[in-house]
Amino acid sequence: MPRPTPIPVRAVADAASLPRRTLYRALRSGLRPPVTRFFPLTVAGAEHLPLQGPYIIAANHHNYLDGVVLGLAVPEPISFMVMPRVYRATPLHPLFHDRIGSIPLKQTPDVGGLRRALGALERGAILGIFPEGPFSVRGRLERGLQGVALLALRAGVPVVPAAIQGTYEALRGRRFYLPRRHPVTVRFGPPRRFNADAQRRRPARAAVTRRIMDDIAALLDR
């Protein structure tokens, strides 16, 4: 098993090479006051976030609120990898996701999507990924898919684990996707790098995926 090692938080990219993401920033500014008043939102472990990209945030996933609160918790824009049903939820969704910098996946695995994600990391992006893939409908952490390990090994960038709690309860049993008032917490853990020499070995990818999911699980248990 490749040995994961904690890494220091530091700036590692040229932020000038990234798009301005005007719509993303405008939406975040507009959503922050109502979201933080309604839930409320608590962020813990923000000191573990590198000062700028490239890096990967790997988080658990319950519903659409996860992307909203994660976007509010991280100071810089996140390029989220989105599943087909999210990217094409309505005829307007593809345009919306393209404007905010999302990276669509066509299927699992999607070689083209992974290449686009690697390209974004090369340009210094912060990549947001939910390793479970689809939403967890049982309110618990599911098995992780290996795409996150492939990206982490090939790009050689830090992976920051994130645990999101409260979004499942906020939407459980709700009609029309309208959330109930419920406390929400986003907790970040120390970032890790993984041995890039192991990227072509399937057992290594499986081991890295387990390590990342274990990091998320440990944050959920706090």
C-alpha cells in the first residue's frame, strides 16, 4: 500500500491562469447570507486548506446542498465534477454548470472527464469531487470510486478530505427539494499527497481510495 503522508499547507499554483468565474462568485455572495442564517453553517478545519490550488477536495455526498455549503466554506471557486443526472437535470443546467466551471462526467469511468479534470488541476484549479459518485440515499458514507485516486496519483496534488453533516437531515423526506432548517457542518482534515509512481497499479489506486474514504469517515465520526 502506498504510504500517505501529511503535507504542509502552502501555495502551489499560478492563480492568474484561472478563469474569473464571475457567476460563481456572484452566486456565492448572494447565497452566503440566507444560507448561513437558515441552517446555520459551521466550518471547522479551514486551516487545512492550502492557500491556493491546485488541490482536490474529496467529500461525502447526500444531495445538492453539499455543493452549496462546500462552495461557501472554501474561499476560492471550486471546479466540481458532476454526474450526468446533475449536469443535465434541466435543459438549463448544462449552461449553468459550464458558466460556474463544473466538469461534467458522461459515465463511470469517463476518460474524457478525467482528462478535463487533470487539465484543470494543471491550470491551478481547486477540484471538488464526491468519491461516492451518486448521492448516498441512506445518510451514511458509501464505498468510494477510484476516480479520486487516479486523479490524486496522476496529478500529484494534495487531497483535502471534507465531511459534510446535516444536509441529509435537511432534505430527508422533503417534497420539491425544499430543505428544512437544520444545522450544517463542513469539517476539513489535513491534506495528503500520494506516491505518483504507483498510479498505474490497480491495487495502489484501491488503497488510495480507501485511505481517502477513511479520512472522510474519521471526520464524520468527530
